[in-house]
Amino acid sequence: MGIYPPPLERLIEQFSRLPGIGQKSATRVSLYILKAQRELAQNLANSLIDVKEKITFCSICFNFTDGDPCRICNDPARSNGIICVVEGPGDQLAIEESGIFKGRYHVLHGALSPLDGIGPEDLKIGALLSRIEKEDIREVILATNPNTEGEATASFLVTLLSDKGLEMTRIALGVPMGGDLKYMDALTLRHAIKSRVTVNREKNI
Ligand SMILES: [Zn+2]
């Protein structure tokens, strides 16, 4: 038995099931909602239902969208022929927010992880292959995460796509902006040196 009335306990329990929200945060948020105007609770409830009902996956790139195909796949101003492969919709959003990339995306919905039983057939790799055939892709940017699963996924795709006559590039891994070399770990520095780039020309994307 909790110390709060059951409806409040239930709300705290629901919030504490969310990623990154512990019991304390869940209690704080629940008490805030309880004290706030009814309108806040109503808007929150409506938004929760709205995302479940109106957001789907784009049938081309598998990104979140409220219309199919998504805005990016539908945008004639984006350059065709170059596709940036990411693990999740959040990664796609982060690259899009940077404003640097003007090509197309493909969201894999995960990364290879044999220990968790996640193989190629669990990711949107088959769909990527057919897009490469259909859309006349000339460059694939592998923007999976710089961890064991992301690296395994990138090297799997390199092998899989090696006979397609594509240029395959991997996002540079290494020193972050505002970083300080003397505090970098050895693995990051090793990647940074390995992923070094020529500085007298800009990549055209
Ligand atoms: Zn799309």
C-alpha cells in the first residue's frame, strides 16, 4: 500500500514505468499535475492518445510520420541518390536538426545484437536493399551508433552492400566539439585518428 490515495498512486506508477523516470520523478510530476489546472491534465491526456492514433511509420523510410509517405520522402527538393542509414527515429531527428544533410533517410529500427537475439531479419534491412535497387542510390551513409551493436550493424551492411557499386561512408567517430584531448578515452581517440578527414575540401551532401 502506498502513502497516497489510489488514483494518485496509479498515476505515479504509470509515470515510473517510463524510461529515465524513477519513483521520485514520477511522484514529483504526478503531484504537479494534481495541483495544476484541469486543462493541463486534459491536454496531456489528449496528446498521449493523439500520438498513438495519428503517428505511424513511413512506408518508405520507416521514420515516424503523421502522413505516409513522410514529409522528407515526399520533398522533391531533397537530393535523391544518397541515403543516410540510422538505427532509430531519434537518430534521424538529431541529424535532421543539424540541418547539414539534405538527402534521404532509412531507419533500421534497431541494431544487430546476437546476444539479445536481434538479427538482420528483425531490422528494416530488406527494405533498404529494395530501396537501393529502386531509387538509384549512389551513396549510403552508415550513421549507426558508435557502440558494439552499431559497429556490428555498419560492418554487416558494408559486407552486404559491397557488390552494389555504391560509395559507402561511415559517420566520423571521435572527438566531440568542446572536447579536450587529454580527457578523451583511448578508444575514442583511436577512432578519431582512424576517422581523420582531409581538411582542404568539404564533402558535398
Ligand atoms: Zn519517409
